[in-house]
Amino acid sequence: MKMEWNNSMKIDLVIAAGSKRRREFYGKTVVVIDVLRASSTIVTALTNGCPALYPVADAGAAALLRRQLGSDCLTGGERHGLKIPGFDLGNSPLEYTAEAVEGRQIILTTSNGTQALLEANNAVEILIGSFLNAERTSSYLATNSEVVFFCAGSNGEPGLEDLLCAGLMTEQLLAGGVEAELTDGAKLGLITYRYLLSGPKAKLADVLRQSQHAKRLIDIGFSADLDYCAQSETRPCLVRYQDGRITLDHR
């Protein structure tokens, strides 16, 4: 089926979780981006056979939901980058193999990514973006009139990796023929992407390693996650958060 691109779009960008009031997302299409690592982990889990993930605020909410869903589901998440004590999985996408997650529902809580998802709850639709599925996501967004790239950031501060991903998807929309009005936030993401990644010698993994969040992950032993999360369009899927569940959208 031929995709009809929208000729008039407004693109906004939120630099970090906690920087907008929830009502400001009302009626908009929001793409939550947490490259390092919640978005990348969610995309990986779903494409490896997990039927659904449930984002929650904290470990207490995870325990309560697990009692409701049944003991067959898994708990995953982190605080300060490390697996939460008593949880089945952390927040490294490399843990979410098909052997570990196929056919298993997962309750997930992270420091930034799941918080952003919960904050965006008033949006008309919520998608999840990463470098792993950026092009598939931007191709779907081309039919929308108002898009917000919600960068999770880190502890209320902007994350370079999330700005780059939002900038990439903005660039893909513009390159595809969409005429868009960009807010200052969206321009910031686009300029960041063009400055750091548009050159022929630019390597995404090398650029990601310059971010503060990446340096923290390297310090605690997750250097391999950076190389994985920097892969471009290796898992081309559309991921949707709706009615408390994150699932693949097969449209």
C-alpha cells in the first residue's frame, strides 16, 4: 500500500522527562526515546518474542502487577544503571534474548524511559523510538499532523543520544518530503544530528560514547550495550504503548 505523506506537520521535541506537564501531550502523537537503554531494550524484547511489556513507576508497582499477571511474567529494570535486586532482568538489551523472553510478558521500570512513558499518558498515541527502529517509526509518523519527540534524558537533564535519535527521525521526515514547522526544541535535535552525524566519516557508536550517560554505562561495565544501541534500523518495527501495554504494531 502506498503511504500518503502529510504535507503540513508540526514537530516538537521535549529534552527530558519531567520538563513538561502531562496535559501538554494531550491530543498529540508522542515518540518516547530512551536510546540508552529502555527504548532499545523494549524494541529488542518485542522482536525477540515478548508479547507485551508493562511500564511501571517503581519496584513496588512491579511487585503488585506481577501478582495480578501471574508468576510466569518477568520483571526487568534498573536504578543507577544496575539491575534492581530481586528482578529477573536488568536494562541491558543484550539480556533480552529470544531464549530469555519469548512468550513471556515483562514488567519494566527504569530510571528515565518508563517514567517518560507514564508522563506521556495523555497523548492520543504513544510510540517508542530508538536507532534500531528509527526509519520504520519515522515512515509511520509521516502521516501525522503533530508529533512530539519525547527524549527521556537522564535524571531531568538532556541526553545527547536521545537528541541525536530525534534529530535523525526529523531529518528522515524532511528528506521524505514532509513540510514541517519545527519548534526550537525540534531544531535543536536536528542541528545536533546534522553537526555530529551527517558527515561521511561520522560513526554513531563513537558519537554516543561522548555522552555523559554512555560514559556512566562504560564505567559500570556496559560498553557492549553502546555498540548494540548504535545499530541503525536493525529491528525495523513499530512499537506502541496503549492501555498500559507496550506491543508491536503490525499495521
